[in-house]
Amino acid sequence: MDGVKGPVNIQLPNNKKEKEREEGIGCRRTQGNDGAKYEDVCGGKLGCGASEIATTPSSNSIISLSVVVASYIRRRRQQHQQPLRITMTTSIPAGGGKLNYGVGDCKRQGCRRSSWITSVTFSRCIQKEISWSRRVSKFLRIQRCSSSQSPITENWKSIRTVTSYKRDGSTKYFDFAVIGSGVAGLRYALEVAKHGSVAVITKAESHESNTKYAQGGVSAVLCPTDSVESHMQDTIVAGAYLCDEETVRVVCTEGPDRIRELIAMGASFDHGEDGNLHLAREGGHSHHRIVHAADVTGREIERALLEAVLMDPNITMFEHHFAIDLLTSQDGSDTVCLGVDTLNTETLEVIRFISKVTLLASGGAGHIYPTTTNPPVATGDGIAMAHRAEAVISNMEFVQFHPTALADEGLPIRPTKTRENAFLITEAVRGDGGILYNLDMERFMPMYDERAELAPRDVVARGIDDQLKKRNEKYVLLDISHKPREKILSHFPNIAAECLQYGLDITRHPIPVVPAAHYMCGGVRAGLQGETNVQGLYVAGEVACTGLHGANRLASNSLLEALVFARRAVQPSIDHMKSSNLDFSASNWWARPFVPMALGINITDKIIQMTKEVRKQLQAIMWKHVGIVRSTMRLKTAERKIGELEAKWEEYLFREGWEPTMVGLEACEMRNLFCCAKLVVSSALARHESRGLHYTIDFPHLEESLRLPTIIFPCSPVKGTWSSQQLHKQSKYLELQP
């Protein structure tokens, strides 16, 4: 990668005596601080170059993000006396690193349904001294410590645990609401259930999440020859030096304990002949540190956690409940989350959950693209809900495309049905010695990177993409057949079985592969305890942007991050729950969404069919214009086409009798896909360099001055779309339309 700079002189502590400690899983290791040097990837207070908030600070006048954002939000609310509205800005100035804040007047909102246009607020922030995670935590502390007693009534003052109290069938009360049943949501639920009642709200079956499809494993330092410092360095290099060093240190340090906890809960991982855990190696890793269960690691972790959750009397699982919108109110200048509205997709009943604490663990947004390894549930619901609820969003331009998804076109027997999600060929195949060839059986990765097949995912994906375009081919080949048959079948039984049912024996023939959308490195900006700028709202897993991944995620760091942040969010969540005062009448504070029964089956079917077509069109736009290799022209084309498509779709809905507070699974997923797609496009347009997963031919090199996160703040829109507004605010919003 052109322009990559080596580490600067930010040293890890080297003045402590080396410590030897028992790892407890079959090996001992000496953990010492070796004085290795790392780049200060995020370290400092932020001075925002936005004229509406603050001028760019001089070196002796640095303004912290917390002060900037808090003062901005307070000032806007004092002017308008109503909650800020979150929308996307399409008016980002071309050129330059400074992006102006689009602040509009909420008192007059002049737009019609058929031509709703979104607006967005971005900031590239100059960092000098404090890490991302500490900065976010400080921002949250400043806001919370300065807030007065909540105006929420005190009927719950003496109630510390509410065991699924029901006022009526459509409202449920819990201490904790967990949105998502992947590794992050389940691990968190098991801990907070020791202190109160927990609702786990999941979109489909409880086992259906991105966790289930994670093949490779969990990275952790568990070998005597490995070190936390080495894991940190690998993570930072893979992340193109955009990672937050403090977050990286926390995750890499706490990872081994999280693995031990899983084992204690019954998760079964592979062991070597010596009886110790078998540690694999994957692309971007300098050591063998991947704990795995063959090639179905996520499924095994999900199994162990689900068994524990289903046995816990304090946890109630709500399957087939689609999260529509977070329920938020204002406490002075703060936004407070008090629960979530959901749609029971089997009974078509809207169920309202009132909770003291809400954890978003809803996964990513892979289905903004037509080809993704993500399951159908990954439609960006959590990111979109948080954005509408005024949470800060960050780094959405960094979409990871996994280099090796199974290419059905290259199989001897073609599948008869189109897959809902691409079948992943784990990174561990390359880590185990797999070699990439083009269709002439020419090895090509050494031409792109000296690490060849073991380069990070962004490098390998671009190499494959370049080969496909240059040779006008539809897939490349990944060959592991030179390895012993028994080893292949023991390490990759799931992949071998999947390929064999389509006539391909991977012990004898190469596997046809192609890149597919895989993971969102951006998301809801979180501090070191998973806290957000919205009180009572915590995030963990792919929906969060913690600063760990930077511009590109290192293989097998996703499950690790989910486990670490799920645990770190527990204590602050308990503290918030114990100090919260709620009212059983809270359910009546927001207008209720409703299912469009009155439209009739014919109109509803037409709307669903239209929505499915619009979804395909959006995915095609994203794949063509916002893929692995980008350009300013293509991004602007995507921005325009998405805006036109969204306006056309909404115009059709409302012409057919749809109302803003109506809900249906397909329509609500579509609004979330639009929201996330626009966040990705606008973030990509704002980054005028190529870094990690964001590669643009107009700015092909790294720029050290732009080694900064992209931040999307809440703002007050002059105009907005259906996807940009919380449903319970739609009626008030539409009253302001001419």
C-alpha cells in the first residue's frame, strides 16, 4: 500500500519487570513489555473544523469533542425547543478535509413526501492527546454529570428488578432490553440477568445471527511465543493505523479471559495432539492465535451461549420480533433511550418494550450489497435505529469484503436456488496454506503484496478484484488440495461437505471463490464500556464502532471484540439500571406504529413486491458504485441514484395509502437499508485518501494528515426522508410539512 508509514515513537511501557503467569489452558507464557513501538493512531482531543461549532484550534488551543458536541446540541435545542432530528447530508463540500455542519431551521421544514431529501453532518476531527475511547467516555461523563434529575416520574424509584411486568399485551417492561441474539447480546444478557430481568429481542430464530456463520475462530494470545504487543501490532497494521491504541490494548489483553469463560460455559474448541488448544493462523496475523471449533466456531459459541440463556429464569427470549425504532426522550440536553418498538412478524402485532437499559447488538448491514456472507437478518437495523435516535455514527466508509466466498458459478453442479447469503470460505484456508490462482492456474497474490495470501483482507480482496477485471473472469481459485486429505477434512469439514454436495472435492480440486460484502468496521460510536452519547443505550458487536478495527478488521477479531465489549458494558449498565427511575405510564409517551391492515391484501402485496424490486436496485447501485474500488464520480452517481430511488419508493408507498407510522417487515428493512447505504456513501465521499477498506482511484495514497475517524453527528434537518425519522415522531414531523 503506497504511503503506509511505519510506527512512530509511541512506546509501550518497558520499565516493568517481566511477569510469568499461568494461562490455565494447557500452556504457560511469559508476558513482558518489550518496548515495542506502535503508532499513536488516535490519540487526542478533537478540534472540529466546523464553522457551526468551533473554529479549527491552534496547537495551544485544542477543543475536546465532548465540549464541542455538548455545547452544539444544547445550543440547537435552546433555539428550537425540540429534539434534534437526525438525517444525512448530501451537501458535503468537494475538496479539503474540513466539512461544514449542515444546520437547518427545525421551525420550518418545507418539503413534500414525494421529494424528501436528506441532509448530513460530518466531522473529521484533529487528534492530539487523548485516545478515542477515553474521549468518548469523557464526552458521556460531561453530559451525564451536568444533567439535572430526570423529568421521568419516580414511580420506579423503589423498583430495582422488574420481572417482565406487563401492563397490557402489547407493552412489556424489563430492566434490560437486548436487541440481537449473537455472541455479544447473549454474553451480555447472561451477566446482567444476575441483577434484573432481561428481554432478548431477536429478528428471526434465536440462533440466526452473524455469529452462527463465523467459521474461522476467535483470536487471542494463548501461546508462550505470542504476546499482547504482537497481537496489537497486527491489529493496528491491518487497520491501516486508524485503530485506537487504547481500545486495541484492552481487547488484546482481555481476550484470553473471555476465551476461558466460554470454555467454562461449555464451548468446545479444537485441541492438538499435545492436549492444548489448537491455535490456527490467519491472514494478517504474525502468530498462531486463532481458537476454533473446526470451521464452525461461531455456531459452537452460539450453541453454548444459547443453552445457558435458555436455562436462565431471568432471561426471556422474544423470537421473530423485528426492532422498529428506539424509544427516546429528552432530559435537558441529553437524549435518553427508554426501550424499543418491535413488530412480531408472526402475529403482526406491534410490541413495545420499556426498559431501563438497552443494548444494541444487532449486527451489521451486509445486505446493502447483493452478494454478502451475512444472513438475511443483517439489514443494518441497529445502525439505522441508532442514527435516527441521535447516536453518533463513525467510519461507515469501511466496508469489509471477504476475499473468498464460494462462487457458485464455478461449481461442477450449480445450485438450483439463489443463495440468500454467500457461503463463506474461511480465512483459515489461506492461513493453513491455501493458494490463490486465476483460471490459468497462475498464482497472483505475490504480485500485490509480499505477504501474498496471508496479507490482510483488504489487500487480498483488491488483488482478486483486479484479476477479475483485467481478465474478465467471474471468479478465482483457492487451492488447499496439496495438503494431506485428513488434515483438510479435520480442519474444514463444513466447507468440504458444502462443496461436495455440488460435486467438488476440495481435497483434490481448487475452490472457486469471489469477494463478498462481509463486515461493517464502522457503526455506532462507543466508548470503552460500550457506552454511546445516548443515555441508557449501549452497543456491542458489529453494530458498534469501538475503534478496534480502524480502516480494516483483522481476521477473527470480530468475535473477540464482541465478547470483550459485551462484558465491559455490563457494570455501567447495572449502575445505570439501579439509578434509573421510570414510570409504567411511559408506554403512552410515544405514538404507536401500526400494521397496515386497512390497506387490504392486494395493495399490501403490491407494496411488498415493489419494495423487493427497490431493494435489488439499491444493492445493484451499491455493488457497482460503492464496491471494493471506488471513485468520486461513482460515489456521486450512487448518491444521486439512491436519493432518486428512495424518493420514488416513498412516493409510491404514500400514493398507495401508506402512512408514516405504518410498519411492515419489508418496508422497515428497506428504510434501514436506505439509511445505511447513504451513511456509507456520504462517509466515503468525505474521505479524500485511500486507507484500508476504502480505496478510491482519485485519492490512491494514504495521507497522514487524514489519519482521522469519520464522525457523523446528529443534526437538525430542513428536509428528511422516511428512513431518517423515528416513526413515533413522524406525525409531528408531517404536521410541519406545507
